[in-house]
Amino acid sequence: MGKKLNQFDLSGVTDDKALAIAAYGEAVAAYRYIILGEKAHSHQLRISFQNMVQTEYNQRDTLQNLLNDLFPSACFYLTNQDKAMVCVGPRLLDARDDARFDEAMRLTIASEKRSISFYTRYLPTAHHRRVAETFGQFAGDGLLRVRELRTLFQSAGKQINESCPIVPK
């Protein structure tokens, strides 16, 4: 029997908290790409991960700036459940050997998909147009990143076993 996916209740999440959760997810993703880039065995992988780090930092900054513009006094303590809405597995990945690198890639892909799900599921409840537009854009960017990660993984000769694949269009 398959593993049951967590369904997170977004009904009590407001735009300011959604932005804080999303910014956390982007920051963790950037950190993970730094780790993967440091442990990558090929120059192509290192460069790809370095580019992803910059993309994730840009997205985090966009979310933080939007949070500051729309909700200048917002301040949140994110619970583990809040963090789990956008991340799979531990924040710190262990990628020191091939087996652990493969697992780190799987967790990274799973987290990207979870973030896409968060952005997509929150869209109908977003009150501010700018939040909805940003989340819509980031969901699309996330899909592209998942495809890029799959391509990188396959070009490195790795098999991908995903519990919840996103089918390419």
C-alpha cells in the first residue's frame, strides 16, 4: 500500500503567513542547492546548482520584499507543520557519497513539488493580487525546475523513483 500524502489545511493561512512560509521554502531550497553543488561530481552539475541557488535566493527576496511591502509589521514563528507545507525531509541534506547524493536529489525534487502544491493550492484563497500573481509565477517556475532536476539526474545516469511524479506537458 502506498504512503499517504499529508494534506495541509490552508484555510487558516493568511497572505502574510503564506508569504513567510513560501520564503522559508525558497531559503531552504537555496541552501540545499549549495550543498548539492558542493558535492556534485561534474562541472555541469555544479554550474546548474549554482544557477539554481541564485534563482532560489531571487525568489526568496521577491517574497520577503512583497511581505515587507504588504505587511510591514508581520512577524512569524513558523511551526514544523508550517515548514512541512513547503519542504520534505531535513533542512540539512547529507550528500557526501553517491547513495546520499541520490537521496538528497530525491528530497530536493519532492520539496520542489511540495512547494508547487503549496503555491497552487493557496492561489484561490489569496486576497492580494500581487500574492496570487507571484505564487502563480513561482508554481510555473517550480515545474520547470523539477523538469531540469530530472534531466540533470538522468544525464548523470541516475534512476528517479518518485512517489508522486509530475507529468511533463
